[in-house]
Amino acid sequence: MPNGKQIAALRERIDALDEQIQVLISERANCAKQVAEVKLGAGEDTVFFRPEREAQVLRAIAGRNNGPLPDEEMLRLFREIMSACLALEKKLSIAFLGPVGTFTQAAALKHFGHSVHTVPLDAIDEVFREVESRAADYGIVPVENSTEGVVNHTLDMFQQSSLYICGEVELRIHHHLLSRDSGLEKIRRVYAHQQALAQCREWLDTKLPGVERIGVGSNAEAARLVRDEAGAAAIAGDAAADMYELRVIAGNIEDEPDNTTRFLVIGRQAVAPSGNDKTSLLVSVVNRPGALNHLLEPISRNGISMTRIESRPSRRGMWDYVFYIDLEGHREDRSVSAALGELEQVASFIKVLGSYPKAML
């Protein structure tokens, strides 16, 4: 039998701590309101969300966390506090690749917290336009998956957009098979985005051989369709299951257990150094022998780690390509700045898409 007095004493301690936490959160919120007043008094073009500042605060929280809560959970709690306090300054509008219930929305809420207004849009180019037109403060779009590779439409949009990359989010993707029916034996059709179908191909081949697979615009759209169709299932996440009141008839059906998607946060302002950053570039060279090697030499010579390089058609001519490159460091870092200066001498075209804090847990 548990010791009643001990339990009562611990509960009293918890109540006292809750009261202290509430007082401190309110004090933090008041400070946030004062920050807004100072910013508004300084000028009209006020930036309320500072990605580098958010990243620095969260890194400090993770650095001093001694448990028992894991870093990921501690960061989630503080993100929500920060989100609620920022909403007192300005409630941010975040455009995302919809509809509601997609992993892209989940990534937006992971990065900005739940005290924002999320705006679902039908296509990646619409997300870019929503931010460019100032109808949204920021946008969030998928850029690559650890299993299926890059999202070409996102990369291509940067060739014509004036927006900056302001941040990145990495989201572990767990796919579930959802249905209004109760068992696999009743399923005749599976709806999902093509990426999700590819990420669950082996499971589908094994568990549902011969079942028709139908690609749709998003997994949330798949869930919406399945809600009204017997004998059908959708591949989607927890949010879609809750939203469309579907059963999870098989969980975590992705072929790779570490299946992760990387998302980019896009905005109108460049981001200052946070101390642990990435820089993304768009670069083109004249097509001649050894051109790519000459392009990469300044990066190596300045001791910079290149984390990704992708090529895409430039749309300027047949067999003309541009390279998307991710580097360690901020464009204001001495080594990155030197490398960029040298790249300008060898590249026919170079565009810095943004320097931004690395993704956190």
C-alpha cells in the first residue's frame, strides 16, 4: 500500500510548484508584451519573430536540461510557452502545404508552436506566393525525405522566388493505415500521396498484395476520401486519423523506421547568425569539363562541410543545370564569406537562398 502521507506531501509540493510556474509564465508573458511595445515604438517595419533568437533560447534550454524529462519533451514544452508569449506580440500566420492534417502542418506546429494561425494551401507554389504577397508571415514546405529524396517542386521554386530560407524542421514520419472498416481483409483500395505510397511499398506488397493503390494530392486528402468510402484505406498520420475519425488498422507501416522528412521555413527577411547554422545556395556554372570540380574547390579550400548537393534543370536552356548546395555555417562567418566570394569568381550565377539555424529536436 502506498504511504498516504508521502503522497499527500508530494502533491502539496506539486501544487506549490505549479503555482510558481504559473507566476513565472505570466511574468514572461508580460515581458513579451513589453518587448512588443518597444519594437512598435522603434518603427513601422517591425519583425516580431527572430529565428536566431528562438534557436539560441532553445539550445540553452537543452544544454541545461538534466532530466528526468528528455530534451525533446523539454523543448516541446518551452516551444509552446514561447509561442503563446509571441502571440501576445503578434499572432503569426503560417502558410503550409495542405490540407489540414498533413505532416507539413505538423512540422509548422512543431517549429512555431500552436499559438499561430496556420493557413492550408493546395500547392507549394501557392505557399510561396502567400508569403511573397505578405498574406502570411512565413511558409513551410517539404524539401526532402530520408527514403525518397528531394521534393523537386520546392527546389525549383527557389529559382524564381525572392524569399529566404529562415529555418528547417526535421519530422519523424510515422505512417498508419486508416479506414472506417476494422480489418485488412476488407480493404480493396489504398489512397495516399505518391511519396507515402513509396515509403510504405514493401509493407503494402507484403500485407495488401494486389490491392489498388491510388495517388492523391496529400495524405490528409486521402483520409478525407476514405471517411466516406467503404472498403478503402488511407496512409496518413495521427492528426488525419483524429480529424476524420478513422480507425488505425495498422500502425507505423513505413518501410524505414527512421523515415524522416525535412521541411524549410520560408520568409521575407534574412536571418542573423545563431551560432549553429546552415547556408543554402543556388549555383550555376558553364558546362565544360571539370566545371563542377572548380565550383566545389572554394568550399573545400575554406574548410567548409558541404551537407548536400542536388542538380536541377535551370529552365534557361536544354542541358543547362543549377546546383542546390547546403553548407555548414552562416554566410557572415569568415570562412563561409570567403568561400562565397571565391564562388562568385567561378560561377556563372550564384544566389544565397538563406542562412538559418540548424534543425533541433
